[in-house]
Amino acid sequence: MKKLLTCIAAGLLVIGAVAECGGATVEGYQKISPQKAHEMMQTEQVVIVDVRQPSEYVSGHVPGAILLSDDTIAREAETVLPDKNAVLLVYCRSGQRSKAAAEHLLSLGYKRVYNFGGILDWTYETV
């Protein structure tokens, strides 16, 4: 009975943590909606990371986003993103590259990585 109660309590903690973050934990990073990312941009200190190619970035990006192409993360992340405890909001075009980039950033030691998918789903301002 004690083991069952411990398991239930642990499960409730996990559910609470997921609900509080506004997204589901996927392979160590948080997958969040563009709406949640926008809310975080308005209320928290965040670093927005665009992992598309430079030509995609110049055609329109989320205001304040830093370009760190997915193919340059391994060699440039620590220079471009020196604070491994910063809240990173990662996106690409459709969500595939941002998923891989989020996983890569975690493997490099970044602690607070959120993937909000692709700019195709972004209904807010771009520049």
C-alpha cells in the first residue's frame, strides 16, 4: 500500500510539473505551443533561437530572435548562447529542426530548453 501511494504521489508531481510548464516534457526539453511561447516572451526573460538557415531568417523571423542555424549549433552554440541556464525558446519552419536542435542544446548542457515548433504556426508579429 505504501508503494502504491508513493507511485501515485510521484505521478501527481509529474502531472503538476507538466501543467505548470504549459507543455509536455519530450526527451528532456519542453514542447510548448506558440501561444505559450508568446506568453513567456511577454512575462519572462527568454532567449528566442531561430534554427533555420540565414535566407529563411531574413525572409521573416520572430522579433528579437537570434539566428543559430541547426547545422552550426555544435560549433557556435556556446559563443552565441553563453548562459546555459537561460530560458531558450527554439523554433524553425515547421518544428522538425527545432526538435533536433532542442535535443542537441540539451546534450551541450543547456538546462531550460523549450521547443515551440515552427514559424508556420506563429500567428504573432514577425520582422
